[in-house]
Amino acid sequence: EAQVTQNPRYLITVTGKKLTVTCSQNMNHEYMSWYRQDPGLGLRQIYYSMNVEVTDKGDVPEGYKVSRKEKRNFPLILESPSPNQTSLYFCASRSWGGRTGANTGELFFGEGSRLTVL
Amino acid sequence: TQLLEQSPQFLSIQEGENLTVYCNSSSVFSSLQWYRQEPGEGPVLLVTVVTGGEVKKLKRLTFQFGDARKDSSLHITAAQPGDTGLYLCAGARAGGTSYGKLTFGQGTILTVHP
């Protein structure tokens, strides 16, 4: 089954304790992206990656890191989490349609990771 | 400041009514997508519009992309309780270094009462 898998689904942690949210897709997609969802703000893009070893900042990258060492995995790292990073996080992937087909493909989302930082 | 302004944020209607959700921006988008999200799940794509003035229909849902590619609308005819959910528009910014960046609106929470 084609899917995007995130772990953990739920996490409560404390300020400053490094954590990683993993994301894996089995569709051989080039493009992967992380979003956070907060009430009244919709989804905001944190980081995205167009292919292995190619990553770029989205609209709200502060406090986050990513890496793309393999095509299927795109972990989100919070080096020193703070309470304002409490949110619902989504990983998504899609085929990369090239520059002419960029951003028109269907984004496949994971089920979300609810993070609470105390 | 939200790049994509979606309205209304909340919509509560009775089964059988029609409704329209708007997605507006001062920026031009190369494409615009509409997603629907249910509680506890990730968003699921409904449609992608690419050409200014484009209209797409998906059963009782009609999607339109503005002529200038700065706005879009979603119209639902004869809403049903199964249409209940969070509707999100998402725009891909045109050109330059924006490839890969996707901006979402704040979302519209639609509740359709039986």
C-alpha cells in the first residue's frame, strides 16, 4: 500500500530535549516536505526537499533541521524544542514533475505527529 | 500575514444547501490545489487547477481558478453530511526560487447538519 509513515504519532517532551520525527514514503517520490498545522493558521511549510541531499527552507524553518540522505526518508529534527513548537506536524511527498510540472502533483500526507513541548 | 486568505473560516449549514469557499491572494500562483482533511488524518487532494479561468467539476464540487491566477473558489451544490471536514487551498508560487514552496490557506471548517 502506498503510504507516508510518520513516527511517533504522539509525543510529549520537555523544553530543550532533542527529538526527531521520522518520515518514510514507499512511493519512490523525489519531493518531500514538512508542515506544521496550528488552529487558524492552516498548514505552514517548514522545510522541503526536491531530492536526495537537496533541501530548502519553507516559510517557518526556525528551530528545525532536516536531512535527506535517502530518497525514502526525510526526518525532522528539533535540536532544542520550545513550547511554541507544540503543534501537529505533517510529512508529505509527491513525484517531482520537473520545472514545468512543478507543484502540480498530488501531495500524499502522513497521518500527522502531535507534539507537545512542556 | 497569510499569503493565501481563505474565507469563511467556519461554515455551518443544513443538508441540501449550497456553499462557496474563497481563496484569495495578491500574489500570482502557477497552480492551486484544494485539499480536504478529516479529523486525525492528513489532507487529501481534491483537485489541481493550473490555467487562469479554469473550471473543474468533481460531482457536486465545482472549482474555479481566477483569470489572473490570484484567487480560487470551491462551490458545493446540495451539501451532504459526508462533505463535513476541513477544506484547504494551497498555492504554488510562480517562478524564481519558489519551486517546491507550497502555501496553504488557513482552512475552512465545514459542518453539514442532517
